Amino acid sequence: MEKELVIVLDFGGQYNQLVARRVRECNVYCEIYSYRTDINKIKEMNPKGIILTGGPNSCYDADSPTYTDELFQLGVPILGLCYGAQLMMHILGGKVEKAPVQEYGKTEVLVDTASPLFMGVSEKTVCWMSHSDYISRVAPGFDIVAHTSDCPVAAAQDCSRKLFAIQFHPEVLHTQEGTKMLYNFVRNVCGCAGTWRMDSFVEQSVQAIRRKVGNGKVLCALSGGVDSSVAAVMLSKAIGNQLTCVFVDHGLLRKNEGDEVEEVFGPNGPYELNFVRINAQDRYYAKLKGVTEPEEKRKIIGEEFIRVFEEEAKKIGAVDFLVQGTIYPDVVESGLGGESAVIKSHHNVGGLPDYVDFKEIIEPLRNLFKDEVRKAGLEMGIPEKLVFRQPFPGPGLGIRIIGEVTAEKVRIVQEADAIYREEIANAGLDKMIGQYFAALTNMRSVGVMGDERTYDYAIALRAVNTIDFMTAESAEIPFEVLQKVMSRIINEVRGVNRVFYDLTSKPPGTIEFE
């Protein structure tokens, strides 16, 4: 069966990955592409529908992101969101101008007329607005479908051409019936059957890996984290003993994690994997000596990772493929899936250095969001305790230590993080928080312990709630839990005399602390 595809054209808005995530919740496969994507490429992909995202610009400015009007002549259903709605009107002959009253936040939208987009949606529904321009005149052929007290065109449609424009953001949870609207578009307007399911994805991926690898040898980068673990088990199911899993202990793991990974995936574990552990702690510390800039640390750690694999591949013999646990947010945040700025670089999703010794990279989870990776893991029978393990970045504690990385700093953050995770679990919060960890700031300050003054580091505690890891809010941890964590860290971890709690959401911050 040919895979149904809905395309999200990214015009630079902050919620654009969330649009794709919501579409997939409707069991419809969706990918993100930049608005710079050529019209001929879009034709070749033969999408069932196209969604134009929001963005920070004004569509009537000469240098703002735009698209050819040929897009609207393809006969493919198109849904414009916020900036995408304004751009649709602008290109097709409507008028967009600066709004006399800007709208931000939760707003009551009144549905004026029947629309396939609003089937089953309340006549008065709360939506999330975020715009300073507005559609003052709809394009020829469009009817106004909904309005607000300050926005005369909250939604418009040209049903004959299957073109729809809505001024708000249906993808965010603040829009109470937003998922229903997106469902109506992709399932009813676009006619998608909703066959994107995890069981079929796993089965198709295993078959595709077998075809791709043939009789070749494969080397898997196994970190013990959720992504690489799921990738390793998927490869094992596909090609068995043609796979060798190499675990590089770079000395930047959580406390005791190296031994725990070996216990699960090593020769005494439940999986029949060829497992090799490389202890490269000293090598990494030497490479990172004196380096303080986060992006430089990421690149050093990522490239050294590849160098270790090259060396191991030569010991094993001819190796044709390298497996990485790259997932979709890594792809997009590395600047390859849309208009996002480069946020991550350590996954090498843009390609390896020229002198790397592998024929090709296999990234079986490249098109999955984090929660979809977990579903794939459960589908393959991986135990819940592994599947729902706390996320851990590829560069490890290297980016949870602000400034230069040293063995002593690693010790400090490992011990503090272990205490934090233990107390979160003791409080019964471990299944309720999306991600939580301790990081080491580069700040040292004066403290008093006993009768002596100290000059030690400050630990930052991070905990966020998130569905898709694209956006996140700080978790509300009971004060008594934070107090207990603080007391234990200061009393038990040598070199720390202050503990902070990070309240920053994503955006503007990242989930990681670097």
C-alpha cells in the first residue's frame, strides 16, 4: 500500500513541528519541508494535502517568505494557518494589513457557517491567536467561515478548490477543538485513510532494513538511551548477527550508567546482540580540555564518537553501514527539515565528515517523534523500564556542564543528578514529569558550611512537562521535594553549596541546560 503523505510547508513559526505531530495523531503520516522547497519536488511527492504554517513575518513585505501561486493550482487540499492563511489570501488576490487590534492568547471564535473543517466543532470555541496582521478582504472565491470580536476573518474557505485559511493555531493545546479541526482536514477533506500506525511502521522498517543491508555488516551506535536502544533492537530483528552494537562510554554518562547499559545489552542481557564496550573516558576529557563553548563541545563529542567507531569498524572487519538513533526533532532542529535554526548538531544528520569510513548511515527512527519512538519500542517487546527511561542527549553530561568539562565536574553532576532522580522517584513523580535532570552551572559563590566559608559550584535542577519535546513547561514539583533534594545535594556532594530550580519554558529555552 502506498504511504499517504501530508506535507507541512514551514514558514518559520515556533509551532511548526507541533503541526506535524498533531497530524500524525490522526494516523496520517506527515513531513515538514521548508517553504523554499521547489514546486516540482512537491509534485513528485504527490501529497494528499498541504498545510502552510505560521511565521513571524508580514506577508505583504517584499522580503517575506512566500510561494508560487502554482501551489494553489495543484488540485491538492491546502490549509493555511495564521501566516499561512494570510499568505494564501495575499497570493490569491485578497488583502492583508496591519490589524487595528492585535490578538494574542486564548480567544473565543464564532463559527458563522457550515464548513467541512468545523464538522463537530462548537459554534463558539476557544482558540489560540497570535497575530498583529489580519485579513481585511478575502480572496475571490472564498467565503468567511468564522470571526472573533476583533478579527472579521478568523477562518475562510473555497470549498470548490479545497482551500482553507484559519487565523489561529489549531495545533496547540490551548485551541480546545484544534485536533478535531486538523482531523477534519486530513481525514475528511484530504481523504486520508489513517493507516499510519506503529505496528505497520515497525514491520515495514524491518523489511526495508533487510533489503537495504543485504549481506552487509552493520555497526550500531548504542548509547543505552531510548532512541539508540529502540534502533538496536529493530536492527537486531531485521539482520540478526550481521549487527554489532558498540557502546562508547565517553565518561559523560549518568552515575553507574555504563555498567547498567552493559547489563541490559551485553552477553548476559535478554537481547542476542554482538556487544562491544569501549571505555574512552580519558580520550574525551583530553579532547574537551579548555573548551567552553556549547556548540564546539557538541561537535568535538560527535566527531570523536565517529572516530571511535571507525577504529572499532577496522577491528571488526569490513563494515558497510553505521546505525544512529537520530529522531525527527533532531533532523528538524539541525536545520534539515524546515526553517528552524540549527539547534542541534551532534547527531550528524547532515552527513558525516568527508573522511569517515562507512558506506552509508542507517537512521531507522529518523522520521519519528520521541513518543512515537517509545510506541515502536513497546511494539517490539522492549520492557517499559527501558522504553520510558529518562531522555539523555548524545553529548551526555558534556552539555549539562556549563564551561569546561573535567572529571571532577562530571563527578559532581553525576552525584547530584542521581540524588535528584532518586528523590523524584521516591515522591512518585517519575512517571508524571516528561524530563528531569541536574546540571552544573559555571557559577561559584561564597557559602557557609559548619563554621567554614566555602567557594563552590551551584547545581541547577531542570524538570519539564512535554508531550512531543518540541515545546515544554517547567514542572511544578512540591516545595518539600525540592527542599529535600537541595539538602541532600549540598550535604552529600562535595563541591556544591547552592541549588537552583530552572523555571524556563521551551521556547525560549531548550529543554537541555547548556
